[in-house]
Amino acid sequence: MSASGGKIYLVTGGCGFLGKHLVQMLLEKEPDLAEVRVFDLNLDESIQQLDKDKVTLIKGNIGNLPEVEAAVKGAHVVIHAASLVDVWGRFPPSKIVEVNTHGTQNVIEACVTQGTQYLVYTSTMEVVGPNAKGDPFYRKDEDAEYEVINKEPYPASKAKAEKLVIEANGRPIQGGKKLVTCALRPTGIYGEGHPLMKEFYEKGLAMRRCVIRTIPASTEHGRVYVGNVAWMHVLAAQKMQEIPLAIGGQVYFCYDHSPYKSYEEFNMEFLGPCSFRLLGSRPLLPFWLLFCMAWFNALLQWVLKPFFAYAPILNPYTLRVVSTTFTVKTDKAQRQFGYQPLYTWEESRDRTVNWLKEMDTQRHAGK
């Protein structure tokens, strides 16, 4: 608690895509908020403009325990969203492990030594799959049987981090209380400010606003709007303080009412209103060719590794993800702490489309 009696939240990775939405959501939906600390290696000064009286920027490295402890000191709740999301090979595996796994261990230890009782962790659906075999995951919940095989650095590091967080639930902390933890697993996040969506937009421009269909429309994926992801985090943080025994040690898929579609079909929900076209009613390239291209990229990446980081979007892992049905059907968060999406699908789509149209307008104005 702060001197004024309000709660202090710490958001790690608070300057990232999701982090910014988390800070905004706390300012809007946490009535007892005294301060939200934004901990990030690369600070965005504009975030402080959201509320100069309540937002505190803290520059720090999640891999440095003393820096994490200093940021956690006095905080009531930590939302740990800091993560190195890399499925393309832009960073060495050791860096991914340092940030995602060791960084999470640092957050846990800081909560223990500083007496911060509540920890919400941003995990990912990729800790489950698609697995290395490409087995489909169709309309399943958190308890569904599925052979989890994590070989790539990103999902493997996130799976270890999630395990650390859940196992830390109930650990004694400074002051005599016990740590309460939970983990949220978003499906593919989208929304305004999404860097990957911006990359798809720019690649489409290079193709004269055309997108080539490469995956059958029957391949479905779960997607979730960033505003609803932020809302589920804030709600979980609030409710775990009220009913810690119910939420502590739990994992939840993070979902909303966004439609199940292939990645290309779903992205066209936003690119279409910007005059983009999806070419082909069926994939224009045979899967065996995509498979060969993905492995050629992997080979080229290995060959060029001593010289520079060649990191194309298409590789064997990303091909498996987009070509494997992976959808969730669950109401666990609704049952256990009353979660309902804050934004409808229509609102989520419109917000994302308006952001892309604004980029379109700025692009034309810059010519």
C-alpha cells in the first residue's frame, strides 16, 4: 500500500505492445490505484502522459535481480508481462532464456524478498502448442489431454517460466504471508499497435495490397483482442486479492469472442477495409513447396548465423503454427473470477481497422 492507502501495481514490460494496454487498463479499471510502475529496458516516455500523477517509469533489465527487486519494493501486485517474443531467430536462444525464464525467476524472487503477495504472469498458448508433431487442438480447454512438445527456444522458455510461476504459488514471502500466483495464456493477440500486424500491412503494400493465400481456410486459430487480454489480467489481479485460494496456482486460456479463422482470413478482417485483397479461394502454393521454403530458410539462417541474423517470417516452426488448427473452448476464467470480454468482436475489429487506416492516411500524407 502507498502512504495514501491506494495500491501500487508494477507492470514489467510495460512499454511493449501488451504492456501499454495493461497500464491504460489499470488507470481505467483499478479504482484503488495509487501508482502504476512501468518497468522496461526501453522506456517510452509517452506512457507517462497517460497520468503523470500515477505512472512511474523505471528503466531496468529483467535479467538483473537487484534492479527487479528495487522496482518491486513496496508494490502490492506485479503483472509480469516482460517477454522476448521471438519465433524467427532474431535473438540467440541464450538471450530468450535469459529474459523469459531467468527474468521470471528474478520476478518471483523479488516478490518473495520484498513481500509482494500477488503475481499475475503473461504466458502464451504456445506453451501448449501446436506441438512438434503438428497435432490439432480443436475447441479444447485448460484440462484437455494434449502431448506438449516444446523444442523451440521461445515456447520452451515460456513453458519453464510458467511452471516456475505456478510452483511458486504458496511460497512464504517477507512479512509472513504467502505468494499468490496465476498465469494467463493468450491465444494470438491482435489490436492497434501490434508490430506483426504492421509488418503484414507493409508486406502487403509491397505486393500492391495483395495477400497470397497459402493456408486452407479450414485451418482455424484462436485470436484475442489486446484490450480483452489487458482486462483479463487486471480482473485476475483484482479477484486474486479477494479469493486467493480459488485463483492461486491456476492457469487460464485468455480468450474473447473473436471468430475462429485461419491467420490469413482473420488478418483480412482488418486489411480488407484498407483495400487489400486475398488472392485465391484455395492455397496458391502447394504445402510441400512451403515446407521446402521453410526448411531452406532454416538452412540459410544457419549458414548466415556467423555474419548476421537472417530471420524470415517463414520457418519450420511458424509454418507448423499457421498450418495447424489451434482453438480453445473454455469458460474457466468466467467461472472462477467472473471474466467477460470488455470489448465485443465488432469493437475490437473496428479499433484495429481504424489504427491501420490511420497508418494508411499518414503514409499517403508523407508522399
